Amino acid sequence: MVCKKDFPEIRSRIGGVLKTNACSQIRFRLANIYIGRFMYNYIAGMIENGSVNIAEGDTPYYDIDSNTLKISGGATEAEIVHESTHILINATHKGKTIRRGDHETAAYLASTLWALYSNNEVPVDVPHMDAHVRRLAKKVMEFNKANPSGTYSCDSADCQVIQTLMQNSANGTDINEWRVQRGLSMCGV
């Protein structure tokens, strides 16, 4: 793979967000997805070294097929965490088939955990979903605080409420779309 060194400012900013203490505390299981401590540091390195393509765009979006993160220089830190969670899942779950509803729920949960750990505003763009994601995030935080070496497994009922709201929103997320995770190629290999 050829290393992409375009957009160095954006790559550096993303890396800085993903290497924060708040991101290092994010850990949970949701359906067949596992996100563990310090995984965001790994993704930060992959983005910084060019293993993930960057394209400018007003609406943040990760395209698994082209391994491209579309993002603007003015993206919020919460948007960076949300979209980087999609990259993290693709990178660390290579070969697994994952429902889009679970992928999106994990990304919303991760960005909410980041917000709570860093004392920022909870970033949810789907109407009526913020209270449900916040409630789930607080369950994760309470469990993780009491179980430093454990990992909270999200209840499927909590996830279903969130996914129903996503599906019925103006976005109309197809929560039942299944995608095989492709993984990332190490830059320079």
C-alpha cells in the first residue's frame, strides 16, 4: 500500500483527538463488536501514517469500500470519534459480517462516551435518541468503573431502541444492511 500524506493538518488533528484520555477509556461489547481500551491510539496511527485515505467533504462519512474518511477541517471532535469508530471496527474486525445498525450504534455510543469522559456536549443528530444513548453510555461507564479489567456487554434491548429511532429518522438508516469488514492495509507494506 502506498502511504498517503495528503491533508497533514487534518490527519494530525484526528490523531490528537483519538489519543486523548477520553478515547483511551472507551470500551464495550455490542452485538459482535468489541471496542477495547487504547484501540483509538492504533487507529490514530493508521490515519496519521496514511493507511486511511482522507477526502474533504462537508458531511463526515467513512466509506469502507474505498477506505476513505470524508471530513472537513472544521469537523467537531465528536464527529471525528464517531467516524473513527467506523474505521476502528473495520480495522479490528476484518472478515466479520456486521449489521449497519450495530455499527452505527457503536459509533454513537463511542462518541457519547468520549463526550461524557471529556465533559463535552453529547453529540447526537437523530431526534429523541440522545437520552437513550446517554443512558447506555452511563451504564457502560458505571460498569467499567466498578470492573477495571472488565468490558460491558450492551443489552440488545437498549440497542434496539436506539436502532429503531435511527431507522425511523429523516436519515432512514437501513439498520439491517450487513457488511463484511475489510480491514486496513498497513501503510508501506
